[in-house]
Amino acid sequence: MGLAEEYKISVYQDYGPLATKEHIRLVRNKQTGQICVKKVIDYTQRDVIEFRRKSTNSYFPQLFDVIEENGKYIIIEEYVNGVTLEEYMMGEALSEEKAVKIGRQVCKALIDLHHAEPMIVYRDLKAENIMVTSNDDVKLVDFNISRTFQEGKKRDTVLLGTAEYAAPEQFGYFQTDNRTDIYAFGVLFNYMLTGKFPIEYITEGKYADLVQKCIELEPSKRYQEIEKILEELGGDESDKKEISTVSDVSWTIPGFRSKTGWKMITATLGYLLVLYMGLSMEFVKENGEVYPLVLLWIYRLSITAAQIATIFFVCNYRGISNIIPIYKHRFLIIRVISYIATWFVFFLMAIMVAGIIETIINI
């Protein structure tokens, strides 16, 4: 730890563990007097921490300082003055109105995580990790087991989560993704409405179908996006405006979203190869005649666009492929077949479009 980092740490006076958790300390900024929370986070959480550094989402505690030390991060974050949702409920079910109000705020917090680049899966959504203020405002805390979604990975390396809330995939069946949090949301919402977990009793009220769809064992049968749940909960125009802000997915193209050096170099070489192959192709008519230059470039550009579109679609650019569950299938061979089929469809579409243009201009 350098002098700058040591100075940052010295600014905060330690007041002891928070709620008997030794790894979470209550501290006070000696310069401003502000009460904060100090945590030690594993270095594997760097992507999550980097996201939180930049995030302005009001449903997360604000991150004030991040200090690297011996392969770990020391973070200083906002102290949320409130109680956990578990304490707020006091062992009783909430009214439908309060459950919906809290549920909608949780959805808005998850939307921002799920649209991060790369996607962040919270993985530990439960009543103990949701703080409720005196105004019934919600903050999502404890990102210790959150992780980024990794394309092509079969399953999580470490199996973590809280048993009552954990989706089947958290027990090693396949990789967790945004639908894992959707499962936990269904459990949480049922808990708020009934005071019980779905394994004990599922609500029979207005939101019974919503809960049931969230907690389907097969991820493809659940809601595929948290935004759909917010709609079911009756989001108004102000919600839509907020969603358009928090879910504004990065326009950064695939290969550059993680900002990892080797990935960006590989992606650059890949895009250059696609451009070279597509823009240097030669086409001849059935009678052996060479295509006029205009038509030649129409075909070249169409084929190149098809290849780029395939890359963007397969890499889920701006969430475009979320609407097709087969892209997240548990079996790799199924996913590979779907990728090949996508390429074939885009290739045929490119040829058809170029052919239509050729007919129209009649060269």
C-alpha cells in the first residue's frame, strides 16, 4: 500500500464492527464527520466494484473510496440509515401496496445491474440484503457474491447463495445469469406478500401468476427480463423514464465491453478480418459475366453487414438476443447450432436484399 492509500485509510476512524460482522466496519470520516461503512472485498470483484464506482443508481449505497491492498479492495461506502427488509417486516407479511412499492424499487436496482457491461448477476437477493429507510426507500446492499456473466461458461466456479432464495443453477447445474435474480425476486416477493417462502406456501392473490413465473425451475420459462416484472407491478410513466436512464446499455461493440487488453486486440483483428474477407469478395453471374462495380459493392457490403450482424447478435449486443432463450441453453452444442443457424439466416437475408436491389436498379 502506497502513501496515498495509507492516507486515505487514515482519514477514517474505526468505530467497530457493524451488526457484529467483523468484516464490515462502521467508520467516520475525520474531515467531514460523515459516518460510512468499510468493507474488505476480494479482488475477483473488480468488475462489480468498477461498475459501482461509475453508477449513479440511487438504489445502491454510494461508493466513496476504493483502496487496493494485497490483492484485495478496501471500500468505503455510504452508511444506510434504516433497517433490513427482514427487520422491517417483523415476522409478518406486508400489505400488497407496500410489497409492490418495495418490489418495484428492487426491480429498478436489478435493471441497472443486468444492463451493465458485462452483465452483473446479484446472486444474493434476500430480505436481509435490502435496506429500507424511514421513507420506505430501498437500497440494495452486500454485493459480496455478485459476479459478471461470462459468455460461453457452462457453470459458476463457486456455488454461493442463500438456500431459500437460490435458483437451481446456483447449485452448479449451469451458469447463473439475470434470470437467477428473477427467481430470487419471485421468492422475495412471495415472502413479502405471505411471510412464507414458496416451498411453504405460494400467494393465491393478484400476483400468484407473477410469483409462479419467476420461480420456474427452468430459466427459459421464467421472465427473461426484470423490466417485464416491473410492468406487471404497474409501473407508471415515471418508471418508464427512469428505466430508459438506468437501462441505457452501453453502445460499446462486442470485444471492447470488458476493456480487457487481449480481448480488444483479438476483437480488432477479428473485425479487420471480417471486413477484408467481405469487402474483397468477387461475384460473377451465371453466364460468367463480371458484376458491374455498383452491384459488386452492394453484394460485398450486404455480406459484410450480415457477418457483423451475426457477431453482434450472438454476443447479445445491447441485449438484442435476450428474446431467444436458446442462446442461453445449458448445452453448448445447442448454443453452437443456434449460432450457426443465425449466421445462415443473416447470410440468406443479405443475398436476398442485394438481389432485390439488383432487380430494382436493373443493371
